[in-house]
Amino acid sequence: MIELDRLTKSYGDVVAVDRLSLSVGDGEFVALLGPSGCGKSTVLRMLAGLLEPSGGRVLLDGDDITYQPPKDRDLAMVFQSYALYPHLDVRSNLEFGLKAHHTEAPVIAARVDEVAGQLGLTELLRRRPKELSGGQRQRVAVGRAIARRPRAFLMDEPLSNLDARLRTATRRELVALHRQLGATIVYVTHDQVEAMTMATKIVVMNGGRIEQVGSPLEVYDQPASTFVAGFLGAPPMNLLHGTVRSRNGMVVIEAPGIHVAIAEGSTEERPITIGVRPEEIRVAGAIRPGDEPFADGIVSLVENLGGEEISYIEAGEQTIAVRSPRGAGPAEGDHPHLAVDPRRVHLFDPESGRRLRWSNASSPATTPAASFRPTTRVMS
């Protein structure tokens, strides 16, 4: 189990990581996800002992390892650049960490053969890194870490140098390996597909702080802020500015070209940001029971993605993205009527960006409400 307690890293006046607290349970696959410069790699390097924190603590199974040297932490690091020894063959690269820890020769031979079999490297043991493909080099880097049998694995964007096909294949291999070993993995990435498909828990970071922690489905379906909503998804969630008010016994949200009733009841009038995933918006012919009128506009662009298409619809001064099966969406120049299930409408405070909830109910579609309150920041 790994615990980060108010971990901080500053470079002069620049705070790269700001009092970050996080718990990683034994056997979890945790992805640190965020844009470049958000502090995720800095966190990983402090955890590995490659950077000294400016404040806070790092605990491993309850032991304070904040200032322990990397060699004493029993954590295996897999780097983006593979970091293989070019003058050594695959077998020697796999053996290196074991020899450094003075492991007995028969144990080294058995572990290397086992790892090579797991990762499909048996036929490559006598090759040097320059004779391997990118995917093979990455498997060697992972295998070198596995052979040590460390207490946890730290991975810093290990797939970013691979092409799309190899990334997909290697993702599957890492997921299968995690299930087989039951190991604790902390994985840094800016690729939301990697995080969504591989991790058991995602930590979304922004500006050196945690925006949200949760399972892949939790952070996608219940984003804690407009940052999370706008970062996850391709295209990301539509974030539209409007006004919430009471009208004819209903709580409605209105903006030029947009009008959606989200519940019975009344509320004070105030600005609001609404979020709707592109795949949750329906066009004429695809309306489902429970959907309510949402918006009208003109289609300015349609992107063909093969099996799907993304339509961009201008509603007033705002643009709404709609994801549809190919051939089921509107064409450029059309004026479609859009509808959405009110339960799929997310509400955010326009100033703080934090998610809003009803003050007296968990679901705005089923219970009247008098006001909205921001959710608290989720830290673990």
C-alpha cells in the first residue's frame, strides 16, 4: 500500500505539486492522468526517490520512505525511453536488477526464463536492443521490472513511443499481467484511453493538484469539475453556458437555442454551466422514451470517424457536438431538433467549475429541488 501525505514539490516560486494526498491500495492499478505540466511525472519521481519532496511524506506499507534512496525502496520503475543497456542482450538486461540485488544464479536463471515466457521474449534473449522493435523493447523494459518482483511498479508513460497498433496490443498485455501478478501499479499517462482501459482507479490531476479520484466509469459519468468533464471523452463533454430558472412549475435551463426542463419544482435564477456527453444527445428519429427537447441549431460540420460521425451544431453562440452511428446523424446545413434525457445533464458552477448537486436529492430528474450546492473535492 502506498500513501502520499500532503506531498509537495516547489522550484523556487513555482509549485509543481501542491500538498497532494493519495492512497493506493495493495494490488490496485492506479493511473495518474492529466495534461502535460500537471505534476503527474513529478509525483512518480518523488515516489521512486528520484526527486526529493519540498514537503509531505511518502509511505510504503506504513513505513516512511520519503528520504530513502531509490535502491532501498524495492520499487521498479519503467521509463518512457525504455532505458535498456544497449551493449547487453535481452537476457542480460533482464538479469541486471537481480544481479544488483545479489540474487543467486539459479534463481536469476529461473526468473528470467519465467518472465521471458510470460512476455513472449524467449526467442529474443540473445538479441541486443538495437535488433528489437519498439514493442519488443518495451516488453523487455517491463520484464526487467517484473523479474525483480518488487513491492510495486511505477510506469512513466511507457507506451507513448509506440505506434497505435502496438499501444493497443501492449495495453492488453499490461492488463493481463496486472491480473496475473496482482501487483500494485502506479501508471502516469496523458492518454485517457490508456487510463480508461487499464486502470482500476484514475487520479485526474490539474495544476499540481488532484481534481478527482475514482473508477474509470465514475470519473467519466460523474465528473467532479468542468476540467474533468472537458478532459475526458473524444470529443469531450459539451459544456454550455445558460441560466437556470423556474418556469410553469419546472426547473429549466435556457440559453439562445437551448431550452431543457430538468425537474419539477422551483429554484432561484442564476447562471449555470450544463454538461452533456455527445453520445447522450439524440436527433430526430433517435429519440428515446424519457428524452426532453434540448436545443435547435444548424449543422456546421460533420466528421466521419468510420463507424461513427460527429456533428457540430451551432445553437446561438455555442457549439454542440453530437456523436451518432454513421448515417444516423444530421447532414451539414440541416436544422435538427435535439433531445436529451434530463438525468444525463450535468450541472456545474460557472465560477468555480465544481459539480453542482440538488440540495435535497441525489437525482434532479426524480425529486423537486430548491437550490444547488457544489460537491466537495474528492481526494481519495
